[in-house]
Amino acid sequence: MDLPTRFDQNEIFVIVAFIISYIIVLLLPKRFPLAITILIMVFASIVARLSDHLISGTLIDLYDVMDTGKYELFDLFVYLLYPPFCYLFIYVYDKCKPTGLSIVLFIIACSIIGMLFEGLCVLFDVFQYKGWKLYYSFSFYLFIQSSTLVFFVYICKIVNLERKKHVPK
């Protein structure tokens, strides 16, 4: 894994965002069992890496992450930024418990917030677009956040089923 070609604003931005996002997650009251928290965070990392590989890889190559098109050390930190944001998304969803149309509005609002953060990342050269436009990301966020909610509801059902199996009668 290569080191950055130069240490500048994008590495500083990633470090600051990394520290702040993980501090926020650690300071929040515990809401989920550790297994669910780990699954949420692993899911976020995998989805982020796969999505970026599909649209920024060598085949399509619509943008670069960090300084080059090659995988470098700070790319890892960028992919580790997704889990706390995903956790916060699920945390707020679980706390507010939106239903019906409010779920759709929640996903749309979070997709807009995701685009705003991505725009900030572009401003600090974390992403360099090569044919990609920020507004393209909106549909990706809608799909990924909807998928994340489906995944969360599914793992919660599994955990609840397992708990019911072990409850003495």
C-alpha cells in the first residue's frame, strides 16, 4: 500500500473527519448489541468499497479517491469513514422510528446530507471527478441507504428470533 504522494488538504480532511465521526459514535449512548453494531459497520465498509470499485475502478474510471487512481494508505481511511456515517444513519432511524412516507422523507434527507458531505470531500480533493457529477450520487445514496435499512431490519429480526429461542418458558 503506497503512502500519499504528498501530505496535503485531502489527508488532513480525512484525518479530521475520521476522528470527529468516530468520537461522535463512541460518545452516543449504546443503542444496539455489539454484534449488530459490527455488522452495520462492516456492511458500510463493504458497500462503500464495492461501489467505489465499480464506478471508480479501471473499467469505468469516473473518479479517483485521494491523490491518484492507485490504492494508497489514505484510501483505507476514506473507506473507514463510511461505517460511522452508516451507524449514525441507522441510529437516527432507530431512535426516530419513521413509518410510511416519513421513511421515504428520511432516506431523501439523508441522501441530501450524504451528497453535501461528498461535495465537501470533493472540495478537499478526497474525490477527483473524471466524468462523474455530484448529482449522480443522489440515486446511489437512495439505493444504498434503502438497502442499508433493509439489512438493518433483517439482522434485527434474526437477533430477535435468536433471543426468543433462548428465552425460558
